[in-house]
Amino acid sequence: MDLWLVWVILAVVFAAGELHTNGFFLAPFAAGAAIAAVISLAGLGLAASTIVFLIASFASLGLLRPVALRHRRMPTAIRTGTAALIGHRAMVVERIANHEGIGLVKIGGEVWTARSIEEDGVIEAGSPVEVVEIRGATALVME
């Protein structure tokens, strides 16, 4: 069997192994084996292709793995729409009384219908509150 074919098979094995790992560890060795296959196909012997394999593999491992690991640690998804309002501070502009079905708060310049998270909750106008949940067009708040 030709030496270049051995390197190609080794590259495929490393690449297939990378598909089953989660750490970007075997891909640089697959790339190194592919480069060694090209070197071997060019007519250089086992010693030269092995040295190229080792240099290419460890160089790409040292250079690319930290970049790949940084990209795996993606920040949490940006909340948009009503989900972005949860946790914000709001100001009660109309007294909140759940049993009367009244209440308005101002959240970031917008006025929302509001209810207290507590079932019998009453919150007076001018009180600062925190948005706990949004149900439809109603903000559930707590003091």
C-alpha cells in the first residue's frame, strides 16, 4: 500500500474521531495527516512525511484549539421582546389592586397594564417595582 494512502486513511480516521468528540482535539491531527499525505505523494519518504505530520498537527493544535474553545463559550442569548423586560425596574403610575383589576406601570418609557405577583397585592402609585413576568400585555410585578 502506498504511503500517501496510509496518511489519507489516517486523516479520515482522525476526522471521523473528531465528529465524536467535543473538544476540537483530533481535527488538527486530521489536517496534519492530510498535509503529510500531500508530502508523501510528492515523493518524500516516511521520515519527512512523519516530521511534517508532527509539526503541522502540533502547530495547528496549538494555534487553532484555543480559538475553537473560545468560540464554544458563546454568551447567553440576547433576550428580546417582552422577555427583555423581565427583571427591569418599573414605576407604578396607577395604583395596582388585583381584586379591582386596575393598575399601570411605566417600564422604560412605556405604560403597561400591571398586576401584583401576590394574589391580594395592592401597590400604591409612585412605588418602584420589579417586573417578574409578562403575561400577554400585562406585567406581573413585585415590590
